[in-house]
Amino acid sequence: MLDLMEHTSDDAFDDNVEVPVPLETLGIDQLKLSGTSLILRDFDKKYIYKVIKLHSATEALFYSIAYRIYPPNVDDLRVNNINSTTFNNLSYLVEQEMIPQFYGITTISRNDYSWYELGKNATKNDNIYRAIKLENLLRDFDNPGIIDIKLGSHNFNYNTNYGEIDDHLKLKCIDTYREMKHKYRDSVSNNRPFDYQLDLNASELGLPESYKSLDANTLQSVFKSWRQKQVALETTEQELGFRISSIYFELPNKKYLITSTQAKQLNKSETVNILKHIFNQNQYEMFNTKFIDFLNRLKSWILLQTSISIVASSILIIFDQNDLQHYKIKWIDFTHINHNSMNEDNSNMIKGINNLIGIVENGEPW
């Protein structure tokens, strides 16, 4: 049982909704330019809902621990062995308003091509799914511009192995994982996000005996770690400690529309020049000061975390393009947090944060 305290005073944490709340899926038109997660929002645009994948409820548990809300109905999902003692001063992220506001784990249902929120205590069946309920960070912006920066890893061993395999077989497994992601993305695009099942078999993939006892979810996690290393090496993540994930932002003399696929093609020089061009605008002087302060606070917290590994988290920056003094900065995406008692003494994330500070302050990475 988790050592958490259930919130009871805020109506947003009520266990039920009186009437099912209609939801809509988010795509490029709603400025969702990267990521494969199925994300929905209510039509009042107050909340967003991230559907919890069967193989990982870690992000749901992370938010629940941070906000001290007991998470219902996650005992049957994979949570990477994290609990309230895994983190050092996790409440700091809430107190400093560095992560999105969390409203608990709720249930949503699909009826043909329509989605609805049912509340936390809906009866579970094959057409009801659990979701993380968060504030909609775009809600208060008339004309939002977005910069999504993927940070490098912290305290993480990319070479997760249950036995030695050659590079050719590892690439085959990565391709299998990528194909599965593409199927998921296509399903999400066509409002059929759960019409396929994990279909990973160690024997069929030719993996050695030591892998054959792993279930499909564990295999997926292993393949994901291999793919993350591949992406880090193919992008600026390894060299800079971060990479641009996506940008939608319009300056007086230039418009940036960079999707996740396009962002992976950017080299170091292009990445630095894009961010330098954006952050060096005169009207951003106050933002730059706040952003550097945010980065320093995040760095100080990360340096305390010796018992967890973090991969594929992001810094999300939102500007109102009609009023550049109106902005938000949040740290997001916590699906790949894991308990790691072995301190790898390896934080590419800290390197990335330092390089971002250098670009904002001096136009060049540290």
C-alpha cells in the first residue's frame, strides 16, 4: 500500500461525474505535434486526459505520489517499482509549480468514435480505460506557440540486457518495436487506439534463452531502452543533452513548424541556431530570466535523485503569440521513470540543462 494522503477538499477530486463528459482527441490541429500517447480533452478545454497504457502506469503513479493522492486501480499495471520513498523531495516540484496540476486518475469510455469521462469509480469493462487527468496547459492562451524540448537521460543504463545479442538482432528488435509504435499511432489517428495487442515473442524474434521468460510488457521495455539509445545517438540528444521534440512558433520574420519527425533530423548547429534565434528576441528578456531560473531549480532537484532513472522527459514552453509576456514553463512526460539503486553517475539530462542555460545566456551551449 502506498503511503499517500487522499485529497478530499477539492471538487476536482470527486470520485464520480454526474453525467458522462464528452471528450475530443488531440492531434496536429490542436498543436499535438509529437508523442504517441492518446490524449483527449473536454470541450471546455479545461482538462486533458492521457490514457494509461497497459504496459506502463508509471506516470500515473508519479503524479499520484507528487500530489499525495492515492491512485485507485493501478495494482494490475506496470509501475516500475517506484513508490513514495524512491524520490528525494518530490513535493518540491509541486510547491514550485514545475509540473502540471494533477486531478487524479479517472476512467473514460469509448462509444463508437466518441469518448466520455465517467469518473473514478466506473465499473471496469473492455470499453472503459483509465486516464491521467491534468490541467490543459493551453487553456488560457488565445494564440499559443509551443516549444517542446526532450531532455537527455538521468542515471540510466541504455544497454539493458538479459543476455548478450549481436547488433543485427538488436536492430531487428528495435524495428519490431517501431512497427508496433506506428500501429499504435495509426490506431490513435483513426480513433481505434486499442484494436491491437502486444505481440512480442522472444522465441519468434530469435532471442537467446535468457529472454524467453520475459513477458511482452518487459520485452517492450527492453526494446524501448535500445530504441532510446539509438535516437540519442542519431539526434543531438547525446551531444547536447537534449533535442528539439517539436516547435510551433511564429516570430515577426519567421514561422517555425517542426514536427517530431522533422525535429529528429536537426543537427547540433541547426538546433542551437533555432533556439538562439527564438530566445534572443529583445521582448523575451523577462522570459529568459524566468527560464534560466526554472532550469536551475530543475537541475538542483535532479541532482538529488540518486535512486531513480529518468528517460524521455520534456520541458514544455508555451507562449501566447498575441502577448509574449504571457507564458508557461512545465516539466512533463514521466512514463519512463524507474527505480535504480545503482547510481550510474551519468546524467546527460544535467548536461542538457546546462547547455540550454548557455544558449539562453550567451547564444552557445556550455
